[in-house]
Amino acid sequence: EEQRQITAISRMVCQAMAETFAGLRPVHQMQRWLDGEIYQKVSRRAALLARHRQRFSPGQHRNGPAQLVFRSIRTQQVSPSAWEVCVIFTDNQRTRACALRCEAHRARWRITALELG
């Protein structure tokens, strides 16, 4: 059951992150799932990408979110309260990998480490 929760959270975080970086979702919607340091990292990257979109493609907006296709999700429990996850997904433009660490925090799971390739 716990592994299914971790898999679902990882999928949701990757989907939300892809939509945030594409400018389709506000970054603050991810705050619930991300540790403070990770949230700041994602916020900075989202702001940088938003400036890039304004500078190089002003007025162009995508109609809707890219459909993510999840190629692989691998989970590994590293302690009773922590899981590490590798997610491989494809959007309309490219295939990416995301590594996450989920830790139990006040009866919920939070992402405490995140790397997106």
C-alpha cells in the first residue's frame, strides 16, 4: 500500500512540475508536496523559464498541458520512513528522468530531494 502511495505521489509531482515549467500551473500548487529547499529550487527554475518564454516567444501560449507518458517508475524503500524513486517520462518534446526522495513528515509524504534530467 505504501509503495502505491509513493508511486502515485511521484507521478503527480512529475506531472505538476512539467506543467509548472511549461507555464501552465502556478508553482505554489506544488508547495504542499515539496520540502522548503526543494520548493525554492523549483520556484527559481519556473521563474527562469517564464522569463525565457517571455523573451523568446512572447504572445505564444500552449492550449493545454502536455500529455505525459510515464515510461518507468522504480521505487526503493531506503528506510522505514524514506523512499527513493526514479521516474522516466515523455512529454510532447522530450524524454526526461526525475529522481525523488520521499520522506514521511507529520503523517504525510514530502519530497526532500529532487533532480530533473
